[in-house]
Amino acid sequence: MIGYFEKSQEVRIEIESSPELMRILENHYSGKETAQNISDGQHHIIYRIGQLSGGLWVAMRHNLYAGKDGITSKGVLSQYETYATDAEDYSSKGKRVTQFCVGVAKTEDRIETPRGFVGLRGDVALLVEDFTMGGTRELEVSPSDEVWANNPRELIYVDIGSAFRELSDFQYMAEKNMILL
């Protein structure tokens, strides 16, 4: 059975192979055309990116502080990585979460100090499943960390990030595993 990270990397390759989705991402990051806003949260904005040829819908989870002043901090990258590893954990327990997590970045270089990695010069986001299926599916937000999707009715865990962890190593958000624009 394929693991969650491996599935995410397969989806990354599919996205990179989709001229339409890559155009939307490039246009969004260049400021040429902002992707459609699906939802605003306390810490994130969710954008609709599109649909893969196999039918999987893609959204972008963008932290409000990613790319602030031209820098995405190690802390923001840690939040994305925590979200992805929590999704992997929830999935392994049979809970319905995004089917994949893929980092996407438009960066120039790494920022390092004598104490180590600080962040990336540029903007970074996390690609996840669009649970609205391109706007064809209604979602009901519950007061807990989950939503109910209608048609068919399904319990989905979306805000799954646990307590913030400052990470030193990244898997999902490692530059070699992200889509680099």
C-alpha cells in the first residue's frame, strides 16, 4: 500500500504535468491573476486551483504571513509541515482528510544565519484537496476541527494542525519535494 507522503508526491508530479494548473499557480504568484478565494480563516486563505485529469480537485492553503516582506519564515514552513504530518497521521487512523499535501513555492534563495536556516526569500503555500469539488459541493463548518460536506454527506477534518512545533527538518516542505515556480 502506498503511503501518504508517496501519494502526495504522485499528486505533485500530476500537478506539475498539468499546464492549466501550473498556469493558474504561475499567474497567482506573479500577481497577474489571483486564484479564486474559497475561504478565509484566522491564519489562512484557501484558493481554488483546479482539477487534475483524474478528477482530484486542488486548492491552495496560504498562510497570511507567508511571503510577508518577501520572506517565508521557518515558522510558517513548520506550520505547513505540521499540517501535512498531522494529515498523514489522521489518514493512517482512517479519518477523512485531504488526500495529499504538496508544497508550492516561488522563492529566490534560502536565508541562513550562523545559527542555521531562517526561511526562504519568497512565498510558499501548501496545496491540498478542494473539498468543495470546484464549488459543486456545500460545506458546513462545525465548531470543532472538522466540516460536514453535503452530497454525499461526509465528515472531513480540515483544521488539523496541532500545537505549533518549530521544526528543523522538513519532508513535505523540503525544496526537493515542492513545486518550485
